Amino acid sequence: MGSLAQHEEHQYLDLVREILDHGERRPDRTGTGTYSIFAPRPLKFSLNNDGKPILPLLTTKRVFLRAVIAELLWFIEGNTSSASLSAQDVKIWDGNGSREFLDNLGLTHREVGDLGPVYGFQWRHFGAEYVDAKTDYTGQGYDQLADVIHKLKHNPYDRRMILSAWNPADLKKMVLPPCHMFAQFYVSFPRQSGGSSEGDKEKPKGHLHCQLYQRSCDMGLGVPFNIASYALLTHMLAHVCDLVPGSLTHVMGDAHVYVDHVDALKVQLEREPRPFPEIKLSPANSDSIDGWKVEDISVLNYEPHKTIPMKMSV
């Protein structure tokens, strides 16, 4: 078998093929219709290759990398308005923040673009009372992301390094309940050959791993984006906490292909994966997750196949 047969992207392609071949035809919230399976085998991606930090950015089609980075930084800010993303020409949330969409949900009092207490709010202010996207929530609620970072730095063996976007009390206030909803982090330490002695002063760096659970998985548009986003988050946390990027495990619930993505995905399945790109992080403040800018994140040698247009269902 050639090396390409072992490419980690084949996990994704094989799952898409399984859904197209065996998925159940189901109605869905958007009215588009899907082919779906439940609880497929998890996808697992390495985040480094012989010491080089790697970003599992799918190569059988071009992934909108700038949007991946901008949205993740937006989450980390705790931002809940699509307007700031739209101003960066990242319009992935515009449909869910439109006047029509908000009114259909009964959120007639919300300004256009106010998405409610979605991902970033839960990450940084879990439990705070949501007012609107313009309110300053500094010091309100529980900062889960800061807690994860503190544990990674001071108690890396902790089994409670959890980031949850799923808050049942807030679901009706959100334009869309979180799809990627729960992440757990784990630090492993390489076994030292020959044992250790009292004179050993330098302990090897820990390797940071992330396991993501996603309840609803749009294989065509969403999942390639989600893989890249949580891989990038893991790289950022490793950078901030002086750890080595380890792996990303992606666990899925309802994994589906929208009916109008079938033809596009069949084209994608005919393509051979190319090497994943490298990633370089250079924030001014390397000890903090806050204040990062898009230009602090560089992705090198990304040479995917060309874009395959797919319509986003809202």
C-alpha cells in the first residue's frame, strides 16, 4: 500500500462514502433533507509530524481557512454578534442573524446579527444572564476557557478539563443550539527510557490532546471546518501552556450529508488527499489566549484541490 492510502483525510472520505452508501434518508430542521447515520467511528488526527506542528485542513477541497481562524478568535472573545465577522467578509453566520431568521424564532426584540448566548458566550461567561450582544459581560458567569488553561498549566493530570457550549437553560435564547458542543482536553507525558533519577531536572513536555463531541455533523460544509477549528484551538492552547500539540479526536452523533451536497461530495471522493499544511503561531503575548489576531496564525504549504461549491442550509 502506498503512503497516500494511509493519509488521515481518508477517514473523512470513507465516512462520507459510508453515509452516501448506507445513510437513512431523513427530514431535518432546514427542510433540505439528509442522508444520515448515527455514532460513526471517531476520526483521529495527529497535530504534529516529527516535531512539525500540523493542521488537519482537508485537501480534497479548499477549506475557507480565513473564516476558520476569524470564527475561532470570535468565539474566544466571547463575541455573539455576526456583524463583527461580516465586517471581516466572513458571512457564515449572516443567515442565522438575519431579520427574517430572528423573527421566525420569535426573537423580534433582537438587533440584526445578535445571535444570543452562542458558543463564545458559553465558553467565557457560562451561567451569566444574557442581555444582548452589546452588553459587557466582564467578570460575569464562569470562564470555562480560562479554567481549562489554568488546569493545563498547573494540574495537567486533571480529568475535568472540559469546555461545554451546551447550556440547556440558554438554548431557546440562541439562534441555533451548538452543533459542536463539548470538548475534553488531556495531557500525556512520553515515557522516559531507562527510568529516571533524582538528578533528572528536565521533564519532557506534555502532549496536548482534544476530544470533541459534535451532536449534529454536516459532512459537506461543517465537519471540515470543525476539524480545522478544534485542531487550531488545541494548537493555541498548547502554545499558551507550553505543551506539544498531540491529537484531535472527533466524535460524532448525527453525521449527515445534505441531499443537495451529494453530487459535490461525489466529486470530492474522486480526489486523492495531499499533505496537510504546517501551522506557525506568533502572538505578541504567548502566555494568554486573549488578544490574538488573525495575522498571529500562519498556515504554510496548504495546497488543496480546488473549491467545490456547496450551499449552506439554514
